[in-house]
Amino acid sequence: MDQNSYSEITPEIVRLANMSRDAGIIDTELFTKYDVKRGLRDLNGKGVLAGLTNISDVRANKIVDGVQIPTPGQLFYRGYNVEDLVNGFAKDSNFGYEEATYLLLFDKLPNSEELESFKSLLAGYRSLPTSFVRDIIMKAPSNDMMNTLARSVLTLYSYDDRADDTSLPNVLRQCLQLISLFPLLSIYGYQAYSHYHDGKSLYIHQPMPDLSTAENILHILRPDSKYTPLEAKILDIALILHMEHGGGNNSTFTTHVVTSSLTDTYSTIAAAIGSLKGPRHGGANIKVVKMFEDMKKEVSDWSDEGQVGDYLTKLLHKEAFDHAGLIYGVGHAVYSTSDPRANIFKSFVKRLSEEKGLQDEFALYSLVERLAPEIISKERQMYKGVSINVDFYSGFVYHMLNLPMELYTPIFAIARIAGWSAHRMEELANNGKIIRPAYKPIGVDRVYVSMNDR
């Protein structure tokens, strides 16, 4: 097979795909008949209870007189309200991602000595094996940085003499190394692609041991390594808000599932990356940015509620943008009244928009935030409330930071690797059974027919 035909979809493949589709379709009424929770969620969006965790808590409702009542969303890391953590880090003028990582892994907020020791440990691990950039990252660069990241993680297995050791000390060592290396793997992968495919200059800046994760991301990404304090601080907050979200989100549940088979850390994290890559999970903020770019072209007056509302209605009617019938960044599987991460983010986003002179864009986002839930509730049958989610503002933040869109989802991974690591440790510490839910077969038994009689 030559290179030109490698990706070709032939008529025969289309015919076989249609056969496979027809073979796979299941009558939707059967899911109700057998009480199967599609997506492991009920009609109200509540997840099927599949495990226990001490790491984080997502709260979106309360029980009053036996009835579940939607409430403003709250997110807790190891019992601490994330809003309190972010405000505390801001008050102390600290970069909080490393401190929050310590909290997720070890169930306590570090004192100053413990934090400095932990940051030094991470800085010591922030170094790739000799020639890894040249031999791995620079070879066959991909236009998808999540695939590049997963490939790099799997390749690191070959450099680890204790790759298959699933003892807790060794897994912690591997996780800390990956937490430290994710920024390098992601950004170097982007620099390689940008150079070889787009003809741009190649920059491979070495990380600085005295910089935070957020500062190092901007340092190694930008040609001049320069950034403002507000830029670094808001990126740090973005990492904190994305680093953990309960055991049931798709990529973290993947981490639990794959860990339960007792496979190695690199295979586990690569599987989580594959999950996060999906546009229904980590890729959502890219859709938000592209949707707003289309909106800004189609709506002549961004402050006109009628024009903006008409565009949002067209989105739901599949008459605008990608014709998917969705307003991206609005709605969440768990939250209904509000997503606390979006609420926390908004005030910082406003400050950054003022620094960048993008107040009109921020005003448009704010208008859509107000109008979209009203329009959705009029157009769609709602089983629970709807509000903006963290993806609504995160893409706008990355746009204001001049981050390439190819890195939006990898930055999510750079944040979430801390949560994945905590959940992998938790799964191993409890030595649970391999995770194996049931699927009910609905096919009928058939008798084998010989080739000549088919």
C-alpha cells in the first residue's frame, strides 16, 4: 500500500462500515426495558455509583424532604473548597498548582518547608532522557499534540528500568516524573510540528528550576520567554481548576479502569490521554473558541441581544457554525445551576481582557453566558438546569494568552495529570478488583450454516 492510498476510504470500506453500523444498532427502547443507564448516567445526569474516593467531591444538588434539589455547584479537593484554595493562593501571592498537586497526592496542604522540598523534587524530574527530543519528539511530528503526548509517554516506558513495577513508591516516582515532564512533552511536540510543517523557527528552551509550572509553560513556549505576572497567574489558576474533577469523569474513570488491571503507569496515563483528547471531554474549549469566531463574523453588533440571541437559536436549530445543534461551553453532565470553576475563573478572565484590550470580546462572552441558558430551556426539554461550564472561558483565556489552539487540550492534560496520578495511587492503595461492568446480551442464538448453504 503506497502512502497516497494509506488514508483512502474506498467504496468497499464504506459498504462494510454500513454493514458494521447496521449490526451495531440497538433499539433505544431496550435500554429503558432493561434499565440500562446509557453513559452510566440516569435521565437527570446523575452518574451510576461505581466507586469511592477521598480525592475530590463535585456537589451540584442537595436532598430536601427526599427530593433532589439543584444547587450552585461546588468543587472540593480533599475537603477544601476550590474557591477557597484559589483565593488563598492569590492572597498569599503564590502559584498554587504545585501546592494543590501536593494536596491531591498526600491529603494535606504542605507547610512552606514541605512545599519547597516538593517543588525541588518536581524540578529535578523536569528533564528528559538524553537525545529524547531529537530521537522521539522530532521524528514524525503529528498535527495532534495529544497523540504526540501519548506517544511520548508510551516511549518513556522504554527508558524506565522499573517500568512494570506497580509498587506505590515506584508508581509515585513515575507519576511525579510525568507531572514534571508533561509541559515539555506537549510544548516541544508543538514546536517540532510548527517547525517541520509550518516552517516556523524552532525553539527548545530548557525549563527553569525556580519557575512554577505555569511560568515554565510560558517560558518554554514563547520565543522570547517573556510573560506578564497576570498572564502566569491566570494560567496557574486554569491549571488548578482543571487538575481534578472527581473519579467519574471520563479520563479519570479510564485511569481507574486501566489501573485496576495492574498494567504499567505509562500505559495507564496514555489511555487517559486518549480519553481526554475526545471533543466531548478535553477538546470542548476549542469548539467554544471556534464557535465564537464564527459568531463574531455573523453578528454585526456584539452588544445587540436580539442578534446574539438569534445566532444562538440558529445553533440549536443546526443552522449555524458546525450544524451540530449545540451551544458549546454551555451545559455539564453534573452541574446544573452553575459550574464553580467558571464562576471562579470569570473575575480573573475579566482582568486579563482589560490588560489585553479585549473588553468587547469579554462583554460578548458575558452576554452569551446570560442568554444561552434561557434560549436552551425554551428550545429543549430539560431534565435539569443548564449553565456555562469551565470550557466556556478557558478557551478565551488561552486565546488571550496567544497560546496555539493545538495546545489547548494538552494544557488540560498538563493540569489533569495531577488528578490522574492521585486516582492511580488510590486505586492501587485499595488493591481493588479489576473493574468489569456488565453488558446484557440481547442477540438471539443461531445455528452455524456451512459455506455452501449461506
